[in-house]
Amino acid sequence: MQPPRERREVRSRAEWMGMGKGPGPSALGIGEILLVFACIFPAVSLQCKILKCNAEFWTATSVSHNSGTEEASEHCTALRAYAHCVRRTARTCRGDLAYHSAVHGIEDLMSQHNCSKEGPTSQPRTRTSLLSLPDSQERSDGPEICHYERSFHKHSAPPNYTHCGLFGDPHLRTFSDSFQTCKVKGAWPLIDNKYLYVQVTNSPVLPQSTATATSKLTIIFKNFQECVDQKVYQAETDELPAAFVDGSKNGGDRHGANTLRILEKAPGQHVEIQARYIGTTIVIRQVGRYLTFAIRMPEELVHSTEDKESQGLYLCLRGCPLSERIDFRTFRAKAAENEPAMGGSRPPVSAEGFTYESATAKCKERLPVEDLYFQSCVFDLLTTGDVNFTMAAYYAFEDVKMLHSNKEKFHIFERTGDLTPGNSAPGRPDVRSISSVCILMVLFWIQCCLVYL
């Protein structure tokens, strides 16, 4: 069902900045170059502690109950403390996108509030944030275009939503419900469309092992009309902030700013980002030492890429390249037979020392249905020995139940063609039987032709 004409007309007038093809250089254009630099030198980014500075600034500058000169003075004090913290990270954060965003953000804020660079830097007292108020108390003056679902007419069909997730060693569920296990070491784009850019960085779980897991995540929400400013969110191992890199928790100063917001569900473990202006919800978790990612997004926006040729690198849409995929079914079969796997060597394990039987029993505790989430759990325990991957698979499936719009697709099972002979799914025809019928039909047709000749 096509969106109503009014929405299409509004979208055609949208002016996308940054990652889009805007006229002339922009701050995000520079950000792209810095992001590439961070991808080339991931070790620099992993040592960077800019997120701590961002979190401290947000804590210090929650909405004040004061007014006038006192509030302005406290804000300037917090900005100077923020700048001082950022300067201390310059050596290790030089190639980090969040660092450069913070530097430019501080300069803009200092100018907006007429703050002097000289002055006290002690942190002002913590105040209660207006953004923590219930939904009913939020600003409701956002324009209609900033509420994705409201822009549809009452009598039109509701939008179709789709889901993508990445977790574990790592396992990818694409927007088309394809399930893959990939190597994808280093930085890879998960999503790249007109509205959103998401990149993950995967690091080795154990030395000299092909097993990797997500250690860093960068999300860019692009400028959208009168709704939100460009916002960057960044998380990494042991740094799961409840704010964007500029210290804010919403979409900025525009009328629809509160249609983009960050909610901290569990400090340091679970963050949810709601982008209602594009009908999107993102869930980020830290389980053990690694991150998981899950998103719910309208199908029409998933395909709204600016450069059709670049879609091949968009993992949530196209999946992992064939050269980066791992056949964990073969691995599992060899592990079940107690044979060497992965190029003739047994998979590395930790002190947990999981066997196929013990890994299966452990995963059964959280994932009773033997779908591909269960199978990925077994795979991760055998390749890493890290019991935290059991919970990563469990939470990935819990996020599916929360974000996927079709409950019949929560579980994903191996396709019939992937199963061993005699293990076809019930109610589905056997491939060999179909082939035999086709051959008989061809022979019958040939015989009929010969009779008429």
C-alpha cells in the first residue's frame, strides 16, 4: 500500500543533510571522513573515553529549576568542565567521530550561551531532567510530519514494519528474515539509508580465533526537516551511554525534537532509542563484554537508500558477503560427532570447557525451542566457551518478540533444503519426490510425441 499523496509530497521536499547529497560541504560530510579514519584505525577508537565526558556533561546540565543569570552561569561552568574533559582525551580520541562531534558541539554551545573560556570548571549540582517526565507531559507541539504513524490517513492501511538484529559471534537477522552467521571483523555498515546510518565494529573474542563479536556501535540520525537535528550515538564495551555524543537526550531544538529520544532501561546494560518521526525503535544491550543491536523500522524507509549501488554493503538489507559467512550447520554436525572442526583444529574454549552436549543443555535453559537462535547459542558456546553468549541469544530473541510485527516469524528454522535427508519439515514436499515427478512427466510427454509421429 502506497503512502498517501500528502506524505509523498512532503517527502519530496525534504532536504537531507550530511550523508545525503547536500549542496556543498557540511559538518556531517567532514564527519564521514572522520568515521572512515576511525574504521581504519579502530584501536585508537577503542581506547577513547569521550563517552564518559559526554555522560558527565549531560548529568551536570539536566534542565534547571533556576532561571536567568544563575542558570546561564551554571551552564557555562558545565561547558568549561566538558571542554577540559574532552581536551584530556585528545591524544587517544584523535580519530574518533564522537570526539570530533563533541569538540565542534562545545564550540557552538559556548557561542550560543556567550560563555567565556576562562572561569570555574567545577560541576554544578545535578538537577532533575524534564525529559524524564512521563509521555503525557512531553511537548506536544511537534508538527504532524514528525509523527510517522499520524501522517497516514485513518482509512489507509497501516505501515509494514520489519526487523534486523545482530548479536553473538556475530549472527545477523536481516530485514527479510534471513539468518546468517558471519566473520565481518572490523567496521561494517549495518544500515545506510536517507534517514539513518548504523555501523558496527567487531573484534576477535579470543586471540588467533575467527570468532568475533560487536565491541563498538555508531548510529547517525540524519537531519529531518523541522523534526530533529543530526544526532550521533556511540557505544562501546563498558560504555553504554544514555545520551547522544553531544550530551543531549532528544532531537535538538526543533519543534519535533522529542520524537527522537533515548531511554535508559538498565544502566550500562540496556538502552532504547525511539525515533517516532521515522517510526523506528532501536534496542542496544551490553551482554558480557559485547554489544547486541536490534531495530524495528517501516519497510518503505528500509529501502529509501540514496545510492542504489551502495546497497551491497548494507548488511541488514543485503546480508553478509558470501566470503564472510560461516556455515555453522557443518560446524555443529562435526561438533556433535566429536570430530575436529574449523580447518582441522578443535574450536577454542575457555575454562568452561563446553562439549556439544553441555552446550546444548546450557542453551536449552533459556531457549527451549530449537530454532536458529538456539543453534547460534550452541555455536557460540563451542567457539568461545563464554557463557554470556547464551544470554546474548536469549535477549536477541526477546527483542524480536518486542520489535517484529509478525509473531509467526519470531522463530526462524533451517530451510528444508538445508536439512539432511529424511529430516524434512512436516507438511512440506520432499525435493527428491518433486524431481522424480518431473522426470516422469517429461518421459510421458516424449512418449506422446512419438505416438503422433
